[in-house]
Amino acid sequence: MNSRHGKFLWLLAVQALEYTNAMNIATPIHAKSEKPDNRVGHTACPHDCPSTCALEVEISEDGRIGRVRGAGDHSYTSGVICAKVARYAERLYHPDRLMQPLRRTGAKGAGQWQQISWDDALDEIADAFVKAEARDGSEAIWPYFYAGTMGWVQRDSIDRLRHAKRYSGFFSSICTNPAWTGFTMATGTLRGPDPREMGRTDCVVIWGTNAVSTQVNVMTHAIKSRKERGAKIVVIDIYDNPTMKQADMALIVRPGTDAALACAVMHIAFRDGYADREYMARYADDPEGLEAHLKTKTPQWAAAITGVSVEEIEAFASLVGTTKKTFFRLGYGFTRQRNGAVAMHAAASIATVLGSWQYEGGGAFHSNSDIFRMNSAELTGRSMKDADIRMLDQSQIGRVLTGDAVALRHRGPVTAMLIQNTNPANIAPEQRLVRRGFARADLFVAVHEQFMTETAEIADIVIPATMFVEHDDIYRAGGQNHILLGPKLVEPPQTVRTNLFVIEELAKRLGVADRPGFGFTAREMVDRILESSGLPDYDHFLEHKWFDRQPAFEEAHYLNGFAHPDGKFHFRPDWINQPAPNKPPAAIGALGPHAALPAFPDQVDVIEVADPEHPFRLATSPARNFLNSSFSETKTSRQKEGRPEVMINPADAEANGIAHGDLVRIGNSRGDLRIHARVTTEVKAGVLIAEGLWPNKAHVDGEGINVLTGADPVAPYGGAAVHDNKVWLRRDAA
């Protein structure tokens, strides 16, 4: 039957009634509700956002969720969450939510489906995997997942099946690597000052993150400092986004030039006496070498590269140089450029030149991922991992599925996949390769999803997944300092299953259910993680909701030394040999043009520099009402975003005969697409911004912005530079 023709509408209406099952009271704490008959459950936002907000969820007597709000007693969330999560009921009860297992009956992508039972769906997935292994070896199966949920149990259990069955490995490069690598090259570990110190500082520098749209809690604490202490807010980004509009000082840099700005600020710090030489003598590896290197990195030099005026650079350097308590909040924008690791390292270096780390409300922060010390060995089946099994790069899925020998590590093809928590047919770079790969007749794909995403549409088997209030899990933050429990708050529809259920059932059918880590419920696995990590148990979290893992001030601010063996902040990174949070295995080695990376902080143009054939730089920045491809299915989010558009500076529009609202065509060597023009002064000349991520089919010709993005790895340890694209632009003649 064809779901596009509405034959499931009667079923969906009936299934919606199943939400009236009795709720599972998640916590003994009875928070106040606006409706007297409602209870409030406590959980954590599961989405791929550093804030990991603590949530209060209203639950009615009939087991339905209502209003979702930030937990007021959580010291980081502070009662504030983004609007898209606040309206989560719209997503949970969406009429298009997947409710039944489906088998493809027509051509791939034709939208022809037959409803089947859960047993049949799991049997067919297991059978396809067994046949692929018999024909092509175990590495022919590639379990593929990412961060659609950040809950440990529901996200990472797929790795346990992978290792038990010796399926192809998964190098998770797409989001964090350049930024994480650049920061740890400097500090030796991925942690920093307590992010709540943004509320106790005299200057907050928000660099490389549109926090108003993507990390609202950063603004909560920054504005608190402004109101209570008169703190200045500086925002550095590539266009005049909503966060820029909250700034006391807003600096718009050309994409990929952040390191030049950082170098000029440090040049001025040495020149004008802002540099804390005594601090650097104790805590840094080579301050004299850095000072000599920066002699030529003048404001004039940086202005020509960044597009920021000499006067703006001088003013910024003076502000942070004379404000001891300056908190550099460094975002994930750094990880979207091919020189992002270098830029992150350079920006973090400013805090060391100024000695900002010494003060409460001072220092540099990107992520606290290394403070939590949670043990995932049993969860992920690490004892069963075989180092000889190949690792495939998630960012290069298009190349993998189209037979690229390098991407396949010079081994056989991938002929079967299970996909959870991600939507590569929309979000992965090099979309034309991705779509071509998924269209292969010899490729079996099973997708476990909440909605009929564009990846699900081209699958062979689609199975419906729970949402975060419908299962148990545990979360750790990146942008803050808490481990948070996400207990089951309401019953899911009877035909919908958790990620863990799917992994456990496949393990039974594939003959590995007796291997370590299998056979536990989600709650039991959470307890096992907590116990092996030396943390309080599930029941403690159920009562207290979260656990503050923030280290002592001296450790967070590196006053006992940085995390390198020599105890120093490294102005001179070892780009090839140093450990990093997600360093590729030795079998892959260093990636990208790593030989071009500089000895000291510097601007390095390993980016896609504009040229006469491609005079524009395109960034695919996040929209306020979407989160990657999540929420693009909800009516309110789509209405608020309008339609896919590309932002164009008026001068560029005039030069190319483009008016506001025109259809334009943008392209490069990877492809081209049509999109509507939004002529605005919010972008500088030579820069194009396409906020998203919109589904491909929301675009005029059914092809989305990731047609234009590349999957070549970022130096030195990989990544996907989706904001780093040179393109041409013209008014569409059609």
C-alpha cells in the first residue's frame, strides 16, 4: 500500500489513541503545573545540542505530554529552553509519525509500502545481514548512526552489535573533530572553566556559534553578566545573525579567517602590554617563539584577510586585553571549516596570552566532554572490538556507497546497512553521490526512524522508533557540566519500539545475544554504566534528576597545569602525533593536508578559497527552528522558517541582476541547485548563507544544499567542512 496516498490515515488516528495509556511517573518530585490535574516529569533534551537542557514536562492524567519547559532549579538551564523543544508535543503527536513496520514493494524511493509485523521486519533485516555476510564478508554490513538522540543507551548500543558481529566500523567525523582537535592540541584535554561562569564575568566573547538560535543558555548566562555586572558581549561570526544583534561589539569575519583575527589580537596584546608574560612563563610552552612569530601579524594584515576593519580589531583587542575576566565561548562553527582545527587552536591561545584562565569568569571554553568519565565499555561492546576491522568515515557515505576504493579502505563493498538516529540522505555532504549510492539495487537498507525521512523513503525496511519521553536513558552534557537522567515519562504507541529493542532482537536472530552487554533493559544498562563509572545509581538520579560533574576551579582553569605531559599550554601543537578525543585509528592515520598546518597559530588557506570561476563563499548555517534535519517535519517550525533561501548581499545581487525573491542557481564542481534569493545586508559581499537544514524535497528541484558541500577530510584528524564551499551564483533564466 502507498502511504503517500493516505491509506494509513485511519490507522494513524487509531494509533493516536494509544497515547492515553497510563503514564509512568518518572520522579517523586511533584513540580507545579499550570493545570491542577497534571503532573510534571523531569528529563533531559535528547537532541544534538551542547546545552543538554534539563526539562520539566507536563503530563496529563491520560498520559499525554503537554507543555515542555526548562527546569528552573537546574543551574545551567535556568528555566530557559529553545522554542522548538518547548513545543515538543507537536512532534510527539504529529499525524505523520511512523507507526508501523513497512516493507518496500515498489522501486526505491517510489513510496510504495506494505505494512508488516515487527517479527517479519526483524527477520528480514537479520536475513539480509546473514546473506550479505555470506556473500561479501562481515565488513559488508555497515551499521550507521549518529546523534538523533544523545542518550547513551539508545544511541550507542548499535556499536555493541557491530563489534559482536565484526561489521564495518564507524568513524564519527561529521560534527566535532576539527574543533575538538584544535582545542585539545592547545590544552591537552576537552574541558574548561565552568560554563556558568559566563554569568559571573566582565566580558563574554561568543565566537563561532549563533547561540540565540542554537544554544540559548549561553545567552542566558551572558545576559545575566551584562545585567548584573555591566559585562560586554562580543560576538564573532560570519554573518549578522540573531546573536550578533545582541552584541555590544559584533565582528563579522570572512568564512575561514578566524585564525587571522586571533593572531592579530595576540599581536596587539604583545605590542601594547596586555600579554601576561609571568603567566605564560609558568604555563605555556614557547611564549617567546609565539611573540616572534606574531610580529608580522598586524591588524592591517588581519583586516585584509578577515574583512574586519583595523579599528574594530584594535577595539576588540583593547577590550579583552584590559578585561581580565574575559570568557571566550568557542563554538562549533570552527569545526565546519577546513582550517577549523587551526582556527580553534588560535582562538584558545588568546586566553593564554592574556592569562585569562587565572580568573573566575575567565579562560576559554568549547566543551566539557572530558569531565564526565563515564564508562561505555560494556554498552558499546568494546571488549569484542577487532582492530583489524575497517573503519568507514560517516562523512564519506556517498563515496563509500558508490565504491570509492579509498573510502572503502581498499576492501569490499557495503551491501547492507542498519541506520538509526540520522538522516544521511539529507544531512551528509556530496548529496548526489549519497543518493546514487542508496539507489544501488544490490544495497539493502533498514531504517529505524520516527518519521518518513528522505533516508527512510529510499530504504527496504522502515521500522518506527520511540521518542525520548517514551524510553529510559542517560545523558551527559557537552556545553555544561551535568549528567542527566532521561526516564520514561509516558507509554509509546504499542507498535513503536526503542533503539535498544531493535539491537537486542537482531542480536538474538544473528546468534550473538549471549555476548557481553546483551540481555539488559535500558534501565539496567543505565545502572551498569553508572556503577562502572563510580556514579550514583538510577534511583538516586530518579530523585535528584542530575549530577554535577564540574571539577574544582583549579582543575577547570588549569591552575595545576595543562593536561599535556609537560603541564603546558601548547602554542606549538604536534598536529600529527598528539592524542585527541576522536583521533582516527592508526590504520587510517592523519587526514587532509596536514603537512600545511602551521607550527604556531596562523592563518592557513587550506579552505576553498574563492576564485574567478567560484567568486562566492557559501556557508550552510543552522536555522533557528530546525536542529540538523529534526523539527523540519513540524508545521510550526516550517512556517517560521518559510522556505529555503540563500542570503545575498545587495551589492552582489545588483551586480548579478538578482532581485529579492528571485530564483537563483548556485553551483560548484559537485553540482548545482536552484533556490530563492533573500537580498539582505546581514551578509557581506562575497559571502552566501543558506540557513537550514531543509529537506531536499523542500527545494525547488528536490535537491538540497548539501549537493554543494564536500566530504574531503579536514586536517589533521578528519571532519566535514560543510560551511566551507566556493560557489558560483547567477539569476536563474528559467
